[in-house]
Amino acid sequence: MFTCQGGLELTSPHLAPWCVGTYVFFAMCSVTVGGFTTLLYMGCRSLLDASACDIMNICSVY
């Protein structure tokens, strides 16, 4: 298990870019997954709200 903190970057300069790249990759992945989950959640919420509004409108019409 590698850690990007501490003396790893000082003792192994060639590992530092790999470490930073991995960190950036994981950060991007978490942001992408989080954004996708948020979009999916908001989409489901808007769909549910829309269907609930339609049901309410139908009920109020009849």
C-alpha cells in the first residue's frame, strides 16, 4: 500500500508522478460517480414529482 504523504516523494522521485496521477484519477472518479449519482437522483426526483403532479391534476379534474 503506497501513501502519497511522508517521505515517499522525497525518497522515490519517479514514484511521485504516479502517486499524484493515481490520486487525481481517484479524485476524478469519485467526483464523476458523485455527480452521476446526484444527476440520477435529481432525475428520479423530478420524474417522481412530475408523475405525482400528474396524478394530482387528474384527481382534481375528475
